[in-house]
Amino acid sequence: MLKKVKKEEKPPKNVPSRKISSKKKEPEISELKGQECPMCKQKSLTLTEAERDIPYFGKVYIFSMTCSNCKYHKSDVEVAEKQQPCKYSLEISGDNDLNARVVKSSEATVKIPHIITIEPGPGSNGYITNVEGVLNRIKGIIESTRDVEEDKEAKKKASKLLKKINRAMFGQEKIKLIIEDPTGNSIIISEKAIKSKL
Ligand SMILES: [Zn+2]
């Protein structure tokens, strides 16, 4: 799995080397095709590693694996410098907040109090986006649970939550976005964001 590739001391031949790519200033993407997929066991998995400099945070490695056969996909982010466990909290009240950059690792819990808590799991991905991107992902999760939900009350509740998020995105309501990460590989980059210990 991805973790193994990241942490193995002797990486298998041809695995993108961090040391080589970190010497270059330009963002570099290393790609490794034809790997065995952990799901369908075909040699149709592509591993990629890229790095990005995130202002006010540092160098971030982005790992991903995608299978062209079964469409399995997994991605994660990791900060080059080891970080402390952290919690970021941002009150969303307008466009500026929606544009704030977010780095979220696969180990992070994402919360909007009174609306939803998304705990990390084996299917969690890490990604770099902005607050709007995080809210859109959360909306997607609520929408898909609403669509499969049989219970009318639960459906109604999901629709209400979606409305609430939409209103916040239009600056008509305030909601709080909280990201907690025991690995410290996550951040909400905004002057308004409150960082605290986890
Ligand atoms: Zn596959």
C-alpha cells in the first residue's frame, strides 16, 4: 500500500526518489506505471509523486495511486518537515474564507460542528484544495448519503444540512470548518484560522 512505499527503507527499483526531486526548484512529478493494484491485482496501477511549495506551510509531497483497470484511487499529502499534531478552526463568513488554501492529509478528521464529522478511514484521501473545495467534497458526501437513504426524515435532514452549507458559501450564514490531524500534515492557511494543540 502507499504507506509501505513511503516508509520502506529500501524502496523497490524505480520508485520515485524524494532526494532527487527535492533538489529541483520546479515542481516535479515522478510517475511509475505498471505496478500491481492492491485491489484487482492487475499490473495497471500508476504511482505518482509530486511536490509543491505551499506558502506559510512548506514543501508538501503529494502521492497518488490510480488503477486504470478497476479505477481504484488513493492519494495523500505529507509535509517535508515533521509537524506536531494540530487542530485548525476557521469561521467561514465570505468569499475570502472560501479561497483559503487547505492541505488535508488522509489521517485528518474534518468537522463542521452541528453538520458533519468525517473521520479518517482506509478509503480517506489526502489532498490540497481550498475551503470551497473541502465544502464541495462534504456536500458530495451528504448528497450521496441522502440519495441512498430510505428514511424520509433522514433525507430531509440531509437536505437541510446541504442548504446550510450553501448559505454559508454565499455568505448568508456562518459555519465553522475544523481540521484535526494527529500527524500535523494538514493546515488551513488563513490569518483568521485558529491553530491549537490537538
Ligand atoms: Zn485495480
